Amino acid sequence: MGVVGDAWTWLITGANWSGEGGAAHRLGEHLYVSGVALLAACAIALPVALYLGHIGRGGPLAVNISNVGRAIPVFAVLALFMVTPLRNAGYWPTIIALVLFAVPPLLTNAYVGMREVDRAVVEAARGMGMSGVQLFVRVELPLAYPMIMTGLRSAAVQVVATASIAAMVGLGGLGRIITAGFNTYDTAQVFAGAVLVAGLALVVEGTLVGLDRLLSPLRRRRPA
């Protein structure tokens, strides 16, 4: 049947989804690692980017510092953690490595979105007597929202696709399916694991696109 057919057979075989080493369990591990890393990256990057974008100072420096994370391979960061006391901290070395990978797109897009808000609109809002908080909440944040969501989608897809590296240090996630296939020379299993990772990334992307359309403040303000 070829590798595609064999991979499909692997995917629809119930035995491959059950048990602690099954695909369902690995999927849960993958979602846990990806979700925690993305939430941590958002908690770090978005407040900094939104604040610096609001005051209009310090943003380029913060963006350049955060982009250092893009220059260092994620696996290299993970390997570095493996020779420190963090090697016994479960998923945390992987999560920290993924956070460093996710912060740059989140911070960059949020900051750029804030700075691209029309200055004439900002000055008009100030002229109407809006306070700094009101200006941020009612004007800047809604107008920067599309760029913020673009950064979130980019970071989420990158994190989901890269979380497979946890398997390289013996941890869980969908990457374990791929590495197990390599270890047993099972090309179909390797291909099936790659399909699961790619499929999950597409599902995450589609979910965020749907949420973007549902929650967009600009869309909600459009007249019927």
C-alpha cells in the first residue's frame, strides 16, 4: 500500500491509541506542554509589548532582546538544560525552551500593532478627555487586536509543531510516536506521528482563526 497507506492503517488501528504509550495519551501530553508554554509566553510577552507600545518607548530594544530566542535552536536550549539541575524537573526544561521560542512573535506583533494605531485617532481620543487607561482599552487595544492575534496564531503553531522535541530527552508528547518509529525502523509510524503533529497544528490554527472572527472588537462594532 505504500507508506501513506501503512500510516493510515496505523492511525485507524485502535490498539495504537490505547494505553499509556498510545496516541491518545501522547496527544494529551503534547497539548499540556504546548498549552503551558503558550500561556507562559503570553503572560510574559503581551504585558510588556502592550505597555511599551502604549508609552512608545523601549519597544525596539525589547523586541531585539526577545529575538535572541529565535537565533538559538530550541533543541540547543533543551540540551543545555539537560546538564543543569533542571534535567530532573519533568517537562519544565521543554516548556522553558518553548517559551523562549514563542515570546518573539508575540512581543513583536503586539508591539507593532500598538505602534501602528493611527496617531490622529489617539490624539482625537485624548482631545475628548480620555484617560491613559481609557485610551488603551477603548482605542489602542481594539485597533491593535488583529496584529496581536496574528502573533498569537504564529506562536501557537510554532509551539505545537516544536513541542515534539520533548521526546528527544525521553519525555512524552506526539514526538514519542515519531522517535519510537525511528527506533523500530517503522516508517509508517514515523509518518503517522508527523501527520498527527501537523494535524494538531492545523486544528490549533483553525481554532484561533475562529476565535479571532468571533471575538474581534472591530467585527462586533460593524453595523448589521
